[in-house]
Amino acid sequence: AQSVTQLGSHVSVSEGALVLLRCNYSSSVPPYLFWYVQYPNQGLQLLLKYTTGATLVKGINGFEAEFKKSETSFHLTKPSAHMSDAAEYFCAVSDVRLTGGGNKLTFGTGTQLKVEL
Amino acid sequence: DAGVTQSPTHLIKTRGQQVTLRCSPKSGHDTVSWYQQALGQGPQFIFQYYEEEERQRGNFPDRFSGHQFPNYSSELNVNALLLGDSALYLCASSLEGIRVNTEAFFGQGTRLTVV
């Protein structure tokens, strides 16, 4: 079974400061990892994903994440926070079967990011 | 491209009633997954439909059932509603087949309140 742990249900940063949202995963197979953002009363929007290849993944809105197999981590970062980044962020791991897909996502419990002036 | 559309956006039902939620996938997508997101929680996988059949199922009781139509749209049905079924129900679509793990696109969800 796969699982995701997001450390810190609430993170508060100042505008312009570094954003770091933590995600650790557990998977018995090489994982596919994702970060999604959810604004109030909205669905989920994909920020970035790691499948294979380069371990540093760049996404939309200036976010990036690094896959570290030895640490089973996939932390999300952004060098400079903006007020518009305030939202809930979810890390997810995909249940991928070799037979051709699956896309069943297992999500963490989310981290609410607050950006202060 | 309209993306993933869900209807209705909000719904209030009484305990014991039945509800049907609808989802139209993104154009070109053939797989639909349903998730339940309780307040303050991450989405939980309910089940996935591909080629009009349930392909995977999460840890949800049989009160939760679904259907996929030939045009790839899908319905989620919940019978004998409980207060605990109150949640945001999200539909996600993707393209499967030989392409492994394509991106899943989410709709804006249906907010179900059971009173």
C-alpha cells in the first residue's frame, strides 16, 4: 500500500519569503509523485509531477520539488511567496500498474499555506 | 475545451435518501475517477471507471456505486445517505490505454450536505 505524509497542516510565511512544504511517501514500487493546489471551493490543480528522469521538477507559478529516494521525500518549494499562493496544497502518490495506467492517487491530508504581508 | 465538468455544484439531501452526481470528462479522456474529500482532509479514492467498467475501488461501502456511459461521462450514486457522507465529491479524468500515468484533471466538485 502507498501512503503520503505531509508534515505541518498549517504553514505561514511572509510575502517574499521561501515556501517549503514537506511531503514524505511510502511505496513498494517506484513512485510517481504529484503536488496539487486547491483554492477555496475549487477542485485540484496540478502544480508539478515526478515520474522518471530528472529528480528536480519545475512546475507552474514558480514552484519546484525534488525527489529524494534516499529520504523518501518530495518537498515543495518556492523561492519567494506571493499573496496569491495562499491555498491548500496536497502531495499525492500514484498507484501505477505496469499494465498501462491506473492513475489512482493517494493523497496526504494537505497543508494550508498562509501568506502574510 | 471545457475541462472536467461536474453537476450539480451543491446539493442538500436528507439522511436515508439517495443521490446521483454527474461528471463529464475532459475532451479526449476515457477514464473517470471519483474522490471524496471530507472537510479538512485530503481526497479519498472511491473508484475508477474505464471502458464502462469499474477498474479499481477504494475502501468504500457498496452504498457507493457508479456507472460510465459510452461517451465516457460518469455518475456516482450513493444510497442510504449518512451524515458522514457530507463532503466535496471530486471527479477526475485521464487518458489511459498504453500511456502510463497521464495527468488526471479534476473538476470543481459537488458539495454534498446530508442533514
